[in-house]
Amino acid sequence: MTVNNIARNQMSDAMMRVGSGQRINSAADDAAGLAIVEDMTAQIRGLDQGERNTRDMQSMLNVAEGGLDGVSDSLNRIRELSVQALNGTNTDAQREMIQNEIAQLADGIQAAVGGTQFNGQNVLDGVENANTAAGPQGTGPIVNINDMSSIAQAMTAIAEDGSFDLDAIDNAIAQVSEERASLGAMNNRMDYTANANSVSSLNLADARSRIADADIAAEMMAVEQDRVVNEMQVLLQQQEQEDEQTRVQSVLQSGV
């Protein structure tokens, strides 16, 4: 092995740490440290994915609440029309026109309940009423969105029989309001969960950095020190070679 190769090998570890920015580049560098870093990496990735899952669940809750917002508007209009229809000054023809509008609103409620979807899944008709936001350990808070189909059916019945049943309409409005409040509370809980995952991930990343990341300033000093030492070694070896050549020549000349 040449002198230059020896010098390069002596500096290779420090140069690798400087180039990668990592103090631990293989298990040989720090076996225990590598095990800790890998465990922290798994936890960080789990926390980050848990946060993304929670945000996805929040999006689904927002879609469901948006669908119920439209249902709530329709129910309030149905109640308004029903109160108008119950006025004794209306003719049968006028009540029929009111009933026709209520039928259209009931169809809209039915469409909202059966057609409000997130990622191809219905969220208001009870088909997907138990969803889990997977957290860092593969579990998370369970989100239940109640089946709103009965409300759509009740409004369709009112439209068909012309009963203008205010009690049934008020009950439907109360159910929708209660469900929207529940979705809002769950959304807030998801927000806290996502934030907690984010903070935990940042703290773990900082701890991992202290173990795994190289001190670039210190490594550069080590590289520079190794370079100076190696240059001195090269110069000394060159001087020794020159001295040896001089000695050999002196011996040869003295023999002549």
C-alpha cells in the first residue's frame, strides 16, 4: 500500500461523516446508537403517518358535516312551508303547490343522505358508520357517523301524505343539529390528536438528531488534523527515502 493510500484510508471515516452528515453510517460506527436511531425512526414515521391519517379523518368529517348543512337548510324550509300550509286561508291548490315543493326538498335530502361521499364511501347513510383513524401504534379514535336515512324517509312520507307534521319535522331538525354538533366535537378531538402527534414527532426527531447527526465542525477539524498529520508522514517518509538513497550512494562511492 502506498503512502497516499494510507493517508486516504486514515481520513476516510471522517470524510464519510462530513459527506453524509451522519455520525453513524454503519453498525460498526456505533452499534447501540444505531439500534436506538432505528427505533426512533420507526416511531417518528408512525407518528407522521398517524397525523396524516387523522387529517384524512378530519376531511371526512368535514364532508359529512357539509352534507348535513344542506339537509338542515332543506328541513328548515320544509318546516316553513308546512307552517304556511297549515294556515286555513290556503286553498287546496295552494297546499298542493306547497306539497310539491316539499317533495322536491325531500328528494334533495334523500340525495344528500345517499350521495354524500368521501373517498368513494357514503358517509351519511350508515354504510360506513364506524371508521378508525389509525394512530402511531395502528389504532386511534373511532368516529361514528349516525345513519340519517330515517330523516330522509320521514320527509318523503310528509311530502307524500300531505300531513305537514311539524313534530316530525322538528324531531328531524333536532337530530341533524345533534349530529352536526357531534361531528364538530370529533373534529376538534382529531385536531388535538394530530397536533400531539406532530409535536411528539418533532421532539423525537430532535433527539434522534443528537444521536445520529455528525458534528460537522468537529469532523472538519478532524479531517484537517488528519490531513496535516498525513502530510507530515509523507514528508518524513520521503525524507527517509532520500536519506536512504544518500546513504546508499555514499556506500557505493566509498567502495569505489
